[in-house]
Amino acid sequence: MDPLRKIYADKPMAYFANARDAEVVPLLPRPAARALELGCGEGATLARLKERGLVGWAAGIEIETSAADRARPYLDQVVTGNVESIDDALIPRDLDLILCLDVLEHLVDPWRVVHRLARRLTPGGAIVACIPNLRHVGTLLPLALKGRFDYVESGTLDRGHLRFFTRSSVTELFQQAGLIVRIDAPVAGKSAVLNALTLGFARDLCAYRYFVRAEKR
């Protein structure tokens, strides 16, 4: 079995069932006639976007077999497999929207994958991505004060993460594929207090994730 697939086979099914349309909608450049989600899980996010009339035809790529099977009733096409090893012919073309929500950090070579995906976009189409921020204070403090960098089941230090990103490396990830990058760094909870006290100068220490819209010229 693919080692990466083994990691996801051990995840609870709730890991694949979360609909994230509320996070995605503010980043959509326009309603998408054709959309693809990388790591679609059970298809909940694209299904919700279809219900809202924001996506027409929708496809997903999912490495975990049982999650992919659950997505099929809701999506127009589901490919089961690791995007890094599947044939190019299995990746849909002429896409207006590609979702990569907390998935690129799980890949061996996300730079190559983003480059492949960018070639599938129509002009003005976009990759919308969510990527954990390694510089978040919740990761840096245990590392700086205790020398701890402990992997967990989910979050920035998910044991399935192979790559780690900061704002600059997120920007470079999409720019190397020729895309125009916009990054949002929302803060909440205790981190929002720190961000306010520093008048926004500590935003990159307070943002747990970066939300990205990377458009094709």
C-alpha cells in the first residue's frame, strides 16, 4: 500500500466529512462552471457549493478509497488515487476552480503538483488553497522554549504533513506556476488578542492558516 494512503486509511471518517464552503466562498473569483477538489474527502464541500449554485460540474481526487466511494453520489467524477502518481489523463481540464484545502502540505512535491494543476485552469480561473502556517505562535513557542515538535493526528503538525510553509514560501509555491497570488491570514481566539496588541504587526505569528487565491493570468 502507498505509505501516504496508509496514513489516511487510519484516519477517522469524520476527517473526510467536513463541508468547508463558508471558508471557500469569500475566495471564489466567480461562479465556476467546472471545478475540481484535490483531497475531496466525501465530497461535502463541492456538494454544498453545487447546492448554492456556485459550482456546476464538479470532480474530486481522493486517496482514501472509502471516502472516495462516499463522494461519488454527490460529484460528477471521482478519481481514487494519489495525485502525485496518477496519470495526467485522469486530471480534468478546462477548470475554473481548483480547491486544495489543507492538502498540499501532505505531498512530497507540492510544487510539481501546483504546476500540473495550473495548466488545467482556464484564463481567469483560480486555485483556492488553505495551508497551515508554520510560524504560528502555537507551533513556535513549544519549539523555542521546550524543543518540542510533536506530531499529532490533525492540525499544523499532523503526522501526515510532509512539507511546512510560511507566508513567503506559500507565495513562492504558486508564483512558480505562473499564478497571481492573494493571501488572507485570518486570526481568531487568543491569537486575535496578540494581533490587536501589536497593531497587526504579529499577524503572521497569529494566523493558524493561510487562505490563498492563485489566479491564472
